Amino acid sequence: MSRGYIVIAQNTPSVDYLQQAYALALNLKLTQKEVSNLTVCVDDTTEKFITDQHQKVFDRIVKIPWNDDAEEDRWKVKNKWKYYYMTPYDETVILDTDMIFPTDVSFWWDRLSTRDFWACTNVKTFRNENVTSDYYRKVFTGNNLPNVYTAFCYFKKCNLSAELFSLIEIIFQHWQRFYYKYLPNNKPEHVSGDVVYALAMRMLGIEHECTNPLLNSLPTFVHMKSHVQNIPHLDQDWCESIPTYYRSYNDFKIGNFQQSLPFHYVNKEWMTKEKIEQMEIDYAIR
């Protein structure tokens, strides 16, 4: 059974998602002993920026098929139903590009493989506390949706996953109608991958097959959105309020707290050129 990670990297005028994916790929190669493959899915525009260095680090580079559903959007999420068809692996973990792994989590894979589909439903603050705030998730609490985070999401090539992704596709294609009919409370104004995945699970009645209700269960990650950190009056940009003490990709602190879980830094400027160059040196591809 082949295993690997997958991300969608679609550059916008303001964000270089390909660079984030490159940093993540370097990081996985440096920290993960068993599974470090990263497949990157790109559109026509982003493909033009792929270099020989990218080719050396990415396991696969896949063109997003069936046109670009997010072509006109600033927030590139509408292709997230295509993971099942883009992955070259038998077992896949979906990630967001703006993440790095300070430690080896290879042992998670055997636990994940006990399920056909397993979405992260709990995340941590930088102090390793359970995130309890629904500041960004009123639609989940208001409509009793499973608290799905697609920034870390596992699936197998199997019948359950195929059925789930088929419904996810339909909801993405008609999200306004589905939101109107099935989300009466705190209806979001924009399509969200997390909401679509959660709604599809609820409609199929497979929440308990795809999630784990235990708060301290794996998988998880540190989510650096400001208003979930249990710190009052924190700036929208957490980097303005909380210092980073960074030695290397596997040795850094946020505030005074050493990071060990997959780290979703959110602020795109946190991953600097200097951090990437250090990983390039360690990986010896310069």
C-alpha cells in the first residue's frame, strides 16, 4: 500500500502557495522517517513557476483536472473535491500548504489506516491546549456539524471514500443551494472546504466512521488562527503579538512553548526565505 501527503498549490497575486508547498516538502523529507512523499496539485498559472528544485523535492506534480473550479476565486478551495482523483497513493493525508512538521509522526499512519476516512476534529493552541472557541466555527456549532478540519484529513481508495467524495463534489458545485437548505443557522457567505466535508458526512450519516469524538485523539495539529489561542485581545495577525524563537525546522518555540505537533502557521509571511534556505542546506539540494 502506497502512502503519501497531498496539497493543492494555486498561486494568487498576493500569496505564493507553491513556495509554501516547497517548504512543506523539504520539511517532510527532513523530519519523516517512513512517509515523506508530497504530491502537489497545481493549475496552469502555478505550473509555470515550477523549477528544477521543486522537481527534486516533490514526489509528484499533478495538474488539477477538469478545469479550475476556483479560477475566478480569491480563496482557492473549490477544487478540494478532486483529491480522491488526483492522489497517486492508496492511502493519502490531505494537508494545507502553510504547515510544517517539527517531529516525526510516521507512527500515526498505522493508526489512521484502521479507518477508511479520518478527519481531524480537534486542534491545539500553541500552548498545546485543546481549542474550544468556535469564533471561526459558528456554522458548525449552530448546525451541529462534525468539527472537521481538512488541513489534516486521511482517506483510503475505497468505496466509502469514493461515495463521500462524490457527494463533496456535488455540494461544491451547488454550495449555495446546499447551504440554504441544510444550514439554517449562522449560514456562511462563502464556500468552505471544512463545511462542505462536514455537511457531506452528516448527510451520509457517516460522521462516526470518519471522525473520532475523543478530544485528545490523533490526528491533530497546532492551529495558529489568532482568536482560538485563549488569549484575550490578540491581534488578528498572531505574529504581531506572539514571538517566534526559531533555530530550525525541528526546533522552534512560539512564545516560550516548544512545538512538536504539525504546525499550521496560517500567517503566510511566517515561512521566510531564510527558513527555506536552511532546509535546503540540510537537504543538500542547493
